[in-house]
Amino acid sequence: MAKCAECGTNLGAFSTYGPGGTLCKSCNKTRLGGKEKAQTKQALNEQIEAVLLTTETAPNLNITDRIEIVTAECAFGMNMFKDLFASIRDIVGGRSEAVQKTLRDSRRTALYELKKEAHKVGANAVVGVDLDYVELSGAGNMVLLVASGTAVIFESKEATL
């Protein structure tokens, strides 16, 4: 019976993984960086969590350094069915939840990307955040969302924000 090249456990006929089928499932997962990669991504997301403000100041923030302007862009398109249903809603009236969901998802993505950009330059907050929507095509099926703001370093005057 074959054994895992890493840990030495017995391998069954259908439990071989990795290059040449020489690893067990858990050793192959470790080799691919499954658990460590997920933990690293979670740690990065926690570090990226920055304060976002649409104003320049807040009563409980003491801005110590203004670093630079940061921007994030998110281009998104409506698929054919969303376009079709949006066109029908245009005629009969009412809200298009599919379009609203796409806009909401793109806004969340753009704001997360803005936080990532601020983190890259060493900031822990972005102030003066502005969102701009731009139609990229005449048909209205492609929209660009641009998020911008000033990356800053702040010290909290209180323990909680």
C-alpha cells in the first residue's frame, strides 16, 4: 500500500493527491497553502479595515498626517437579462432590484479597493470620500464607479469610534 510522502499515512486507491499522487488530502491542502492562505487573507482584510468619512473631520478624530489622494475604480456591466428587465421597468415604472443590487455590489467593491489603496500608502483612514458614477457606453449597459478621498493617519481621541 502506498504511503503519503509527507506524513507517512496509508493512501487508499482513491485518496492520492499532489504531484504524482504521492500526498494525502491534508498534506496536499497544506502544500497548496489552503489554511495559511485563508488566514493570511483574513489578517490582511483586518488590517485594511480603515475609517471612511465623507467629511474632512470628525469630533473624535485627530488627523496627524495627510498622505495623498487615493482613488479606486470599479467598472461593471449589466448582463443582457438585467438590461431587458431594466428596460421593461423603464416603460412600466418601478424599481429594478437587479440593477440596484449590481450598483450596491460595485459600491462595496470600490470602497473596499479604496481602503486597500489607503492601506498601501500607510493610512488608517480616508476622509472626504466621494463616489462618482459615469456611463461608459451609450447603451447604458456599462458603468464606471470612481471612489476617491484623502488618505490620512489619525489618532482617536476616544477609545471607541
